[in-house]
Amino acid sequence: MILSEAAVVESGAAPVTPDTIAASLLPPVRHPVEVLYEEAVAAAGRGDWPAYLSAVELALVAAPGHPALERRRAEALAQLGQLDEAAAVLRGLAGWGVKFKLEDNELLAPLRSRADWAGIVAAAAASLEPAGAMTTTFTVPRDDLVPEGLAWDPRRDVFYVSSVAQRKIVRVDRAGAAVDFITDGRYGYLAGLGLAVDAVRDRLWAVSVAAAEDSARAGQSAVHVFDLATGVLAWSWTSRAEDAFGFNDVCVLPDGGAVVSASDRGLVLRFAPDGGAPVALTPPGAVPAANGMCLAPDGAHLYVSAWGLGIMRVGLADGVVGPASVPGAGFTTVGVDGLYIVDGGLVAVQNYGGLDRVARFSVRGDGLIDGCSVLVARQHSFVDPTTGAPARDGFHFIANSYVTPFFERKDKAVVTGFGKSSVMRVEMGR
């Protein structure tokens, strides 16, 4: 699910012990990066450039590879007269594929007379061009699904697609033939978001949230677990409206349970295989705007997207949260919607600030992300790429979900007029 770009917070959470659901209802904690970001903005407002630089650099320790913070570091350096250093930051940032207004940024004005300025601006513009190649897996033969979640069933070689607008799950085969797996609102299913197949137990996990048109259930989120062979509901759990959970994505664990990201609360919840209320794996606010997740190769950690901040590592045993990228990362993991482990690396769908891409992140032996390669980016057919599904023939992802126009529509009663959506395929590489 695409979230607001205003989320600039970070988890520097102290070690915690998993607690009951009650712990997750506490007010979210403000994080060091959120505080430091505000300190930086205040320092810039009063022209205190040493304080501006200090706050930004401290924030980058906890949020390596954050493009907005890197840009602000260049601004501070430029205002301090450290022009070579400022230019070096911008040269590195220019290739990230993130939209920046460099030419009319007055804090970067000291750099405009440099011989390399035009090259930096040109490189930043060039990084926004389409990249990579993809092929069509299928186009869903139904209008106005506004799909957000995608999962692949290896036993049957079919895909499951969740519908935000129609509150259903659709099963689609390789030929593009679609049938309803569950119909509109059945079992209390709401606006459909994350999906995950448990191939070992032949189950489908699905999360959903109350959309604007579900006013009678405002504030609720739900988890459903289905038997894939029969389509029968195994169990479900729905939050109370007053708890205001914003469930987003789901990741199946080896024990048959799962973790669910709750974006509005900035936390990760853990569900047992056979139902019941979840427990809080992290404190509220520990993973701001929590989104896509996957299990790390070591089986002891999760990779979790804090959408506006970057990918984090979360300990499954203790809930400890920390940044997942190496210090001084020369790439960005912000804006990750769907996140998947593939052959010991990560494949992510990013939809932040012009990125609109599928990227592969390499992972070191210690679990930190140390590299990035772009598989496909900014194609003309893209309209809010959201999530994907690794399969035996490549990585498949929703290229045009129409999620943003759906959620931003003025008349919330309108759930049509968005068109058909396509699932595309890219080679995953190594």
C-alpha cells in the first residue's frame, strides 16, 4: 500500500520482549530520526548550518541511504562553504532515481557556478528515465479491481490478487482467466491488501482494512486464513474499530504462523498458526509506516519496510529493530511496498519519489544490505506498482494498481473507472 511521503521517522528502538496485544495500543513512540529531522529543519530556519549538518548526519546513522537526508546534508555543506563535499554528495545522489528540485534549491545556490553543476543536474534528470525490461504475465480481465496484493501458488501455478475497490480475492491462471476466490465482502473481508501463500500447509493469508466506503467498520483491520484446496476459511481475526490498526502486509513464518505489518501503529504483530489475538513483536512506532516484510535467510530476523525511512531488521526473538543497510549506503531502500527474499537477496517493489521500480538488494553475511541493482523502473505503463510474487520463472508484480487515484478520489462512493490492471514479469538476476 502506498503511504504518505511525509513519514520521515526511524526505529532506534531499545530491546523489547514480545508482549500481548495491549502493548501495541500504547501511543507510538517518536523516533530519533523524526526528532533529528525536525531539529535539522529548525536549524536551517535560523541559519545555524553547523547544527543543521550535525542533526542530518546523526539521522543518517540510523537511516542510511535516505535520499531526503542526503540532500539536506548537501545543503548544509554548501552553506558551510564545503563545496567539494557538497558536490560529491549530490553526484552520488543523482543516480538514485529519486526526484529532486536541484536547480531552484536556494540552499544549493553556492554550487551553481561550479563547472560540474550542469553535469550533476543532467545526471539527476537522466536517472529518472525508464530502465530495464519486462513482459506481461497477464492482464486481469476485470475492470476496477484496484489490486494491491499478489501471491503465487506453486502447487497450482496460479496467482491470487487482492482487490481494494471490490473487497475480494481473485484467482488468475497463466492464461489470464480469473475466478473469484472469495466474493465481495465475504467472511468480513474488507479492502484487500497483502497476501501470502503458505505452500507447506496449502494456505492463503490475507489482510484487509476498512476503506472510506466501509464507514460502518471504520478503523478496523482483518486477517483471514484460507485453505487453498477448498477455499474454506480456516480462521479470521478482526480488530476493534477503536484500536485503529492499519494492517498492510503479511509474511508467513516457518511455524505456520505469520507476522502482519500495522502501518498506522508503526509496528509488527505476530499471529499463531491457528488463530487468536496477535502479540506485538515490536513496540508501537518502532517501524514507522510498516509495510512489506520477508524472513531473513538466518531465520532469526525479519526485513521490514518502514516505507518513508528504509528497510529495517527486526529480531524475531526479541523485537529489536535496527537499520538494514550498511552505513553510508550508496543507494536507497525507502518506499518499499512489496519485499521478498530470493536466493539470499531481496527483491523489492519501490514507489517513492519517482523511484517506481523493482530492485534487487544484495545481502552480506552479517545480514546487512550492501548493494542495489535496478531490474525495471519508471515504465510508461506504471501506475502505482505495489507488490509482487517470486515464482519459478521470475518475479511477477502489479504494475498499474491505481491505488493512489482510488484512495485520493473526491467522491468516496465511486469505485469504478480505474480500468484493468496488469501483472508483469522481470528476470530476478543474481
